[in-house]
Amino acid sequence: MKGLGLANVAPVAAGVDGIGQRPTSQMARTVTFLLCAWLLGISVPSGAETDVSGHWLLIDSTAQTLTLMRGDRPQLTLDNIAVGRFGTSAKKLRGDNTTPLGRFRIDRINRESAFYRFISLNYPDIGRAEQALRDGEIGPAELRAIRSAHRQGKLPPQGTALGGRIGIHGLGSADAEMHASLNWTRGCVALTNEQVDTLLPWTRPGMLVEIR
């Protein structure tokens, strides 16, 4: 397990924060995933929640893996990912350096990012925003704006107390040795540049991404 990235780390984007597969067969990975899902009572997305090809991304912050799924079957697993330097949170707030848990959609893909490539997610989601209203963290107008953006398939407001600019990105010029040992982002999910190149052909706007 990676340590917390408590030291000042540069470069780190504001608010954004090699394929290390073990030599196991595809069948073994599939059986392991389904067994764990059954034991933990984890559901998999329905066809309506995935893209037209049935693909979606599962990010396991505990195992520190990003898996390309097709229905309930793993297709590709990328190991040793990094998340926020203070871990994950179901109640992320701006500046807390945590990665939000939940289900999101890919909003857009920036191929000219300072972090090599940036796969933007449509955080904050409506459920988080509704909870934030109940907790007094945002106001009714902000909730309406977030709901409206999701209804229109647009990126929700990024400047609320809930934070924003969350996505999946590469390292760019960041330290690869640091990435291998620490969770270092300000809320994003970081991969190596090589892992991003492997993942990118499978991604598209609207694709489901679940962070657990």
C-alpha cells in the first residue's frame, strides 16, 4: 500500500490532481473478481449504465488498481495507481486532497495536459451535491446548477465548496519514483504515461467510471 503524500509535491495541478499486471491469466482475474464481488455483495453496472460497447472503468482505491470492465468481466488491469494524498472520501470538499468515491462519467479528454493526458470526470455528482446541501456546504442555487448541468450532459460547476477538476491523468514531468511509492495527487487518479496510453483507446466521453 502506498503512503500518504504529506510533503509538498511538485508539479501538482490545482484540483487535479508501467502496466504492472501480475502473471495471472485472464480467467483467473475474472474468477477472482467475481468471487470477491459475491463475497462483498458488490453489484456491477447494468447495461444501461455502461457505454454502447458495455465497457466501464472500475477504480479500486484499496487495491490501487484501475480495471477496464466489460459488463462483469475484467478486460485489462493497471496496477499501482495513485489517488489523493489524503486518500479517498465520500464527502470530498475543495482543497482536502482526497479523491471522491462514487460513480461518474467521462466528460472530455484533454490530450495536451500538463499531466500528459487528462480524462475529465463529471464531478460533483448530484448525490454528493444533495448531501452537501443538507450539510450546509452549498446553497440551493448551486445544487440547481449542478442538477441542470447533469441533465444537459455538461460539466457541473467546478468552483463550489465541493471542489472540481477531478479526472484520470498521467505523470507528465512528475517524479515516477514518487508515484511508485506515494499517493500524491490533489484528488485525481494518476497513472504512468505508459498506462494512460494503454487505457486511452478504450475511453470515450460518457463512459462510466466507478471509484471505490
